[in-house]
Amino acid sequence: MLAARYRDHAYALHTHPTWVFGVVVAGVEKLRIGRRRHLAPAGSIIIVNPEEPHDGEKGAPAGWAYRTCYPDAALMAEIAEDLELPGLPMFSEGVIDAPELARTFANAHRLAGQAFEQEAAMLVVLRELVGRFGDGKRRGHASDGSETARRFRRYGELIAADLATGFDLAELASAAGVTRFQVIRDFHRAAGMTPGQYLRDRRIRAASALIKTDMPLAEIAVATGFADQSHLTRVFKTIKGLSPGAWRAAA
């Protein structure tokens, strides 16, 4: 869960392995979700599916404030089972207008520190979101049987195997037996990102996990492919909105 206010910060394009649900409580956020662009004014509910590229910046001079949560697949499966849905719920709309539900979400979110009350309140809100707006079916970026999906899985495996390596298009193209131009098209079709954005996203996700351990930040930077700790800090803040040190303290 996150509560934040931003005036000039801009999130770079990134993904999460979880769902993202958020309510804008003040100002306006401008964001891209997948290939669609949105303006989310106060009272809007923002929804991002797992692995869906998204960014965010101010949509008005004063910026925006929001409250978000990041439920994982296990929790969403529990909600889907309770609603007797056939699969994990996915969402076709990135920004929805449901003022009463948005207020209920924000009120539940504010119960931080009251664990029992907050757990019950947030579960009710998430169930309502899934029941009203979820389609109940898992959607992939591309058909599992397609050549694009097969190649994209190969790219992902190579990158995940050694995040510290400075990959280039020629290496990925050679591994998949295609041209560098095809690699670029594959990333666009399968992930809605450039290869560079995807690599940066995976490095930040790996760094986020390591930051929750006692591993020194300088070592994390090297292990996840950043030049040094300051490089990690700059990129991390554009994705997470916090410095690695602040992220570690919150975790």
C-alpha cells in the first residue's frame, strides 16, 4: 500500500507483477496504461493489470495525490473464487468513475495501523471492484502459441538469467534467430515497451526485492546492472517515487 502526493515527479514506464488499484484523492494524474492514455481527476479509480506497462505524471499544475494498493495473484484468486469467477480477474478499463466506491476505498486505506479493521474493509472494496468491473478472465500480452510470444519468452529468459549484463539488440536477435528490427517489434507487441524500457523495469524489480534484505545498496546496484549506487537511486526514484533508502525503511 502507498499513500503519496507528487507535484513534479514523473513515473517512467514500468510494470508490476501485481494488480494496482488506486484512488486519486486530490489533483489530476496523467498516465498511460498499456497503449491508452488517461486523465484521472480526484475521485477516479485507477486500475492496472499485472505486467501492464504504465507511467504517471501531473495532469494539473498542483500535481496529484493518491492512495494505492498492490494485491497479488493469491489474493485475487481468493476473491475470484468467492465470486465464482472462472479465472483471475482482469480489467479492460484503466480509469473508472465510481465516486462512492472511490470514497470507500480511500476510507479503508486510511485505516493503516488498524490491521483487523483495514483487512476487512479493503477486502470488501477489492471484491466490489472485481465484481463490478473485472472480466473474470486472464488475458496475456500475446497468444501463447504465437511466434511473437515464443520469442518474447526467450528474450525474457535471457535477461532474467543475468541482469548485470549489458544486453544489446544483436544478442537478443541472434538468440531468437531474427533481425534487430524484429526484436523491437516483438517487445512493442508483447509488452508495449522498448527493449531498453523492459530491461530497466526488470532490473528495478530485482533491486526492489534485494532492497528488502540486508544487502548493501552499492552491491545491489552492481548485481542488478546499474553503474553504481547513485545510478540505481536515480532510476529507482523515477519508477518507485522513493529513493532505495526510503523504500528499504518502508519495507
